[in-house]
Amino acid sequence: MTPFHYRLDVLHCEDVPLDRLAKTFGTPSYIYSGSAIDSAFSTFQDAFSATKPLICFAVKANSNLSVLQRLAKLGSGFDIVSGGELERVLRAGGDPSKTVFSGVGKTEAEIRAALTAQIHCFNVESAEELDRIDLVAQHMGQQAPISLRVNPDVNPDTHPYIATGLKESKFGIPIEQALKLYERAATLSGIKIVGIDCHIGSQITQLEPYEAAMDALFDLVDQLLEKGIVLRHIDLGGGMSVCYLDEQPFPLAALADSVALKLRDRDLQLILEPGRYIVADAGILLTEVLYTKHNGDHGFGIIDAAMNDLIRPALYGSPQKILPVKAQSGTDRSIDIVGPICETGDFLAKDYPIRVQAGELLALAAVGAYGMSMSSNYNTRGRAAEVLIDGEEARLIRRRELVEELLASETDCLHKDSSGEVLSNQSEAKQ
């Protein structure tokens, strides 16, 4: 049984009806199934059991502390892209020695924090970043463990915004430059070379791009060995697709078999960085229909969730499956599901075959990844609540933001001059 299913014509998350959750926690709210997170992690781990990889969950996919804590207890490591994400991992009880730090713009403060925490390694994305990490590590009397994120110029056949392995991408080091940069890294006293890394994109549906990337990386590994540079691990990133509507399931077992074959007779630890694959299907966005309207022949269902809550449809033009909380039979008419934000791009679905009326509850499926983590306060809208379900238990894991909280950091600064001193009155503030 899937974690989201109909029982007595009402959509449930595990054993809890969603209409009850709406009454208890309000809408819009993100609802996560704990069992779905556990199951996806176990499925991923079991698929690669032959190679015993270090699985580093991509924190950017879903950074809620309770979700990270759950994954840490399952044995997951973490892939981070900022100092803030490092702090989240530490507060959630994650193991910094199982944490890799990716991203093209690491600051000195972030590098220091990661070295202090003793992370597994930095995935270095430019020559200048390598020099910066070396300098900071020397000042701290340490050696920074690093791998180079190599860009193999592989087309993953995905949306251009999430294709990260092409030559024109801002990510990684072109593979033709990587050998010389490894040789230079080997001469830096603040650097300890431990591995090689790549991440070619997200929502990848086929095996072939991974195999092409692996072939390129293993060729480079052999060249490095000839130069006396011995690596400890190879990091193949993540990006495995999930099914939003009717996509084919990702061939995870085939990828695992291919990796195992290529790693045979090589003394390299495998690192993988799944994010979406672990949490996407575990989450829905629960929302209420506010109004319906028709502009001529075009129908709209206006809901209380918006692009600030779930930007994926507007950003990528990607459809989401929408489920009525109260079961309904098929419909012969399609409408747009839109939010209250003052943007034409504020839509959650276009021409979607569903009947709606004011007061009805809807659930947008497969939003556990890049839903809440990419949300914003556009139009001064508080971000949604987050709720975690385990069987019959529903636990609030992030309370809904209030407007007062959004304004607090600004109201504290009203009528202050540039030095931070409070001016005597509003007229002085205007002057």
C-alpha cells in the first residue's frame, strides 16, 4: 500500500485522513510520510548493497531538521551546499565525517566551519576555490580533504536548469583541465586529495548518461594513478528521477549493477548523493480551494497554495499530479489550478482534468523534494506548516510562519540611521 491512498473515499497519509490534518494544522501544509522516507532510503541502500556505498542525502532537497534527523538515524550521510546546511546537519545529529560539501561559491567562513566540523571532504569546483581552501586550511594548521568535481560534458537529457554536467554549466571543472589541477593540488600543503566527484544533473530518467560519465571518470582515475595520485573514493552524485505523472521508473538496479561492474578490482569507496529519489514521493502539499471562476471558456480553481509554496511548476513548467482529498469520478473538463500571487506564472497545474469547488481540499503529489526547501515569502506570505506522519501519529515539525515573524527583522530597524542609531523622530528619519 502506498503511503497516500483512499480509504472510505477520503485520501489518507498512512493511517491519517487528510481532511483531519487540514482541520488540525490548516492549509497550505506539507505532509510527509515517515514510512515512505524509510522505504525509499532502504530501497536505494539495498540496490547498491554489493558496493556498500556512503549514501549522502542531498540536504537541499528537503532540509527540515526532523527529516534530516530521521535519515541520520537510518545511517545516511549528507551532501551540503552551504554553511547553513552544515549547521542543519549538525543540529539534526548528522555525522560530519559522512558529509560532503559541494557548491561553486564556498566562503572562507563556510570553509572554516567545515574544517572545524571535520567533514568527509570538499567537492572542489574551481582552481581558485582550491587555492582558497588550501589557504584557510594552512592558517588552521590542517589539511583539507578534497575531491575535484569533474564536469564530464555529458548531456543528461533533462530540463536545462537542472543539467549540471555540460561544458557550459557553471558547475565543476572541465575534464580536460582536471588532471593538471589534481597535479597542482598534490603540491599544496593544506590539501589532501581523497577522491573524485561528478554530478551531471537531476531528474535523469535513463542509465546511459551515468555510464558515459563513469567511463570518463574512470579514465581520469587511471591517468591519476599513473601520476602517482591515488584516490580513496569516487562520488557519482545523484539525480535519479522520480515519477511525477507517468514517467518510467528510474532503472536503479541496472545502475547499481553497472557501477558494481566498473568498480570491480578497484579499491575505491563509492559515494552517492540522492535527494529527490529519497523524499519526493514522501510528501504532498495539502491545499484548499478558495474560489472558482471562468474567463470565457477557460476555468480556474484558485487555491490557498501558490508559487511561493511550490515553485517547481512555474520554474520548470513541470506538471504535478493533483488528487482530490474526497474521491471523485472522472471529469470531462480541464481547468488551471492557480494560486493567489500576482503573477501570471503563479500556477500549480495547467489544463488539469479535475472538478473543484470552493472549500474543497486538494493534494499536490510528489512534492517532498524541492517543495518546502525552495519556498519563499513572496507577496509577504508566511511559509507553510510541515507535518510528519508515522502510522496514526501526526507531528508538527515546522509551524506555519506568521506575518509578525516576517516583519520582525525589519521593524527592529525602522527609524535608524546608517550607523544603527535610533533617530529621535520620524521627521528626522525622513531627512
